[in-house]
Amino acid sequence: MAHDLIRVIKERRSIREYLPKPIPREVLEDILDCGRLAPSARNIQPWLFVVSTEKEIKEGIAKLALYGKFIANAAACISVFCERDSKFLVEDGCAATQNMIIAAKAYGVDSCWVAGYERPYSEDIRELLGVPEKYKLISLISLGYSDKSASRPKKTLNEVVRWEKY
């Protein structure tokens, strides 16, 4: 089982082109549940996840997100919000985001993490989705099935690791 998790982490890549195939609701719910179970500072769990599967809403998000135009063609988009007054809202929201993109890959669902925190479109997306002001957008996750693969290779371990000191 641990080997499967490691494989999923190593194989996950950002994918921005999706097939016109819906994701079953029970799969989306399990992906969301993995986000809910992410670690958070002092176990505050400040998050709120808004799932968009309707074409009109996804198109609205895509129109606003500067680097997320492909969200319009995703099967779903998860908007990750955290409470504004939470001291570690960015870290907590990113932990939840990471859990969900890994869980998605385990189901064979591709994804792309789109920045949301303090972007020019953050408040507009919050308003579009009707989310109360006490929440702040952290990230957007496009989800879908794809027959594409990422072409840019990852750096090697030797390029990014130093032991003890640089």
C-alpha cells in the first residue's frame, strides 16, 4: 500500500487538458474528504471547499483566473478557501490542496493547482461562488480525466538536496 502511495506521488503532474468525461460524485467526495483530513496548525481546520461542476460556473472561474483558462474544460474545479483570521491559512490551505491532488491521481483523475491566494481575481472568485467574506481563496484545483501527459521533466534529487549544509 505504501508503495502505491509513493508511486502516485511520483507520477502526479499538472495536466491542463481534459476529456469531456464527468468524475463520479463518490470519487469527488473521497477526494474532498482527503482534503478535509489534511494537517492544519493547531488542528483548526480553517478550510471550506467549493466544488464546481456546472459548465457556466467553471467558465466564470476560468474567465477570472489569469492562468486558469483551462478550468472551463475541466470536469470539476475545487476552490479552496480558508478563514481569513486563521494565522496559518496559506499553509493549511496548501496542505489540503496537496492532499486532494494526490488523492485525485490515486483515482486516475488528473489535476492542476492554480494559485488563488492574494491574486487580482481572488475576491471576484469568492463573490462569484457566493462564499462569505470571512473566507479567503487559497487555490483552485482543476480536475478531469486526460489522455495527455506532462512533458517537462522534474529536477533530479541531486539537484535539489544538500545534506547538513549547502
